[in-house]
Amino acid sequence: MNASSVQIDRRAERRAARRAENRTEILDAAEKVFGANGLRDGSLREIAEESGFSTAAIYLFFDNKQHLMAETLSRRGGELIAAVRREAERELAPLEKLHRIVDATASFFEERPNFRRLLRHVRGGATITGPILAEFGSGASARFDEVMGVLASLVREGQAVGQIRDGDERALAHLYSVLINEFVLLTSSDDAAVGTLTSAQFHALIDGAFRNEKTRV
């Protein structure tokens, strides 16, 4: 490769890096605006003002508001699934892995308060990476199936060693994900009538719900 080609490649790399950075800034702004105002009322004009880009510039990265919403949601969905997988692959007992996933999920949303507020707008009773995301992105359903498969495998593994209670692993995995979803959203709720639980209280709830009664101390 000659010097001219190397220079062109480097310019292309810099352009790609700038484009990726600009796209991230727009997604961050969309997450903040949608989190504050909801998916319906959050406007591209507000996102443009928050991000420092014009509305026309946003259309260089996203086809329309629906596409921007989809990417805003699916970006974090992919990150969360990666966090769940990391905990699921640890050398720990199955039930301990479920507890670790609770902590990883809580930390994930604590570090991303705008996304947590966004989920309060779209929850509709759905789990964190569940069917609600499928409305906005074609890959979301597959991601939901992926994370539910990971959770079901942990339940099945725990049942095999007598640590987790009997029952359909898919149903138990679904209930587990719903409980985590509700706990995460409770911690961000300003509704005093709803209340919340401490981390220790929630871990006790998970343990009580999923531990095999024969193994209780």
C-alpha cells in the first residue's frame, strides 16, 4: 500500500470515528429527551437543541423519529444483555448468578438514569428487554429471546443440582425478569404511595421465590 492510500485510509477512519461520535451524542440527547417527555411528546427539535445538531443533521443519521426511538432503545438493550451474559458465565452456583444479575441490572440503570426514566414511559407491564422494545426495533424480539434463554438455562441448571425450585424454567425466568424490572422502576419512582425495597430486601425476595425449599437453612 502506497503513502497516498494510507493517507486516504486514515482520513476515512477519522471520518468514521467522528460519525460514530456524532451518532452517540444524538442518541444520548434522544435518551434524555424521551426520558423526560416520553416517546410521543419528545420532539426532534428538542433532541436537536440538546445534542447541538440541527434537525436536518439528525436525518443524516436516522431515517425518522421512529428509527431514532428504535436505536435509542436497542442500544441499551444490547448493553444490558451483555451485562447479563457476563454474570451468567461466572463460575458460581446458579442461584448466586441470579443474584449477581440483580446487582448488575440495578447498577446498569443507576448509571443510566435517563434510560431508566425512558423505560417508565414505555413499560406497559413489559419486561426490560421485552415485547415493548419489539414495537420499535426488529432486532429487539430476538434480543429478548436471547436473554430469556440465558435466564431459563440458569434456572434449569439450578433445578438440576437441586438449588432452584421446580417449575417450568421459561415461566420462572419470565417471572424473575418481571421482578427485576419492577424493582428497577420502583427505585426511580417518586410516588411515595408505591414505595420501594432496599437491595437486601429484594435479594431476600428473589431467594425466597426461587430457592428450592428443600435446601433452605
